[in-house]
Amino acid sequence: MRQMQTVFRRHNDGMVTDVFEDAATWVRDGEIASMDVLVSEAQLAPATDGLSTAAPIPTKDDVPTTFDQMRTFFVMHPVDALLFTHADGRQAQVAREDFGLGPLEDVEKGLDGHAD
């Protein structure tokens, strides 16, 4: 079983940097076979346990491949994480919390913590 890769390197405080992990440069290079949007059970109906996969982003043009694009995606969409899959089966994940953005419950209450 392969280990899930993280997309970006992290600071000591846990926040991500804009530097891709060496094992995940394939995300930056656009070698993405699919991207799934992960949402919490509170966002799904009917609810399921833990994080579940919602519908994948439909087109290659909609897949964010840079730090800024991914952060903007999380600001604009109520999702918990993005899961990227390479054609050879490798996977990498990045979460909204990696960017210092609050949980989705805070977004719904207007407490997300990002500057508009």
C-alpha cells in the first residue's frame, strides 16, 4: 500500500510553503489523471463517516496546479481537501487547513479567517 503524499513542504508551524514536495512535483507538472474534492460528512447528504469523495472536477482546465491556484480554490469552494491521483496510482493530498483557512463550519458562520 502506498503512502499518501503531501503536495507542499511545511513550515514548523504546520502551514504549507509554496514549495512542492519532491515526491509530488507531478501535481505541479500537470500529470494528474484525476482530482477528487473531499468534503466532510456534514457537507454530504446522506451523511457518511469521515471524509468522503464528492464528484471529481470535470475538466483538466479546472484542476489547480500552483500554490496560489489551490489556495484560491479553497477560498472559493466549500471543500476540505483536494486529492490528486497520477495515472500510475500515486496520490497526493492538500487540505484547506494547510493554507491556514478555517474549517468549513467556520466558513458557514463567516469566521473563516482569510482576508477578503
